[in-house]
Amino acid sequence: MHGHQIIELTVNQQPFVIEAKATVAALLTAWSGEPDGQLKVAVALNQQVLPRKKWSTQQLQHQDELLIFNLVAGG
């Protein structure tokens, strides 16, 4: 029996830990407390904008840097 491995990364320049092999979608849910489908945000992973369709497949790596931006509704 062994514990889950965790990785350390940064979210909006703050330290954050999550289980290894977590996806961006899982991180967004953990970070916000909301299901990722309800979040009106954009995500950049290591300075690259990550399309929403990749959130559920993109696995996070140790020391990744994420930036989460609120999208302002309206025009």
C-alpha cells in the first residue's frame, strides 16, 4: 500500500499541489471548487494558452506553471 504521489506546481504564481498525472480539468476543479465545465476561464500552461478541449487530456507535470484568467462576459 502506498500513498498517492503528488506533484508541486504553481497556479497564478502560488504554490499548488495535486496528485501526479492529474489533468488540467482536475486541477481547475480542485483549485476553484467548481466543475471545470462551469468555469469561465482561460488557461495558460507554461506560457502557452491551452484550448478548453485539451483540459481533460492534458496531464500536469512537476513544476508546471499555470495561469488562470477570468473571461469577462459581454462585449
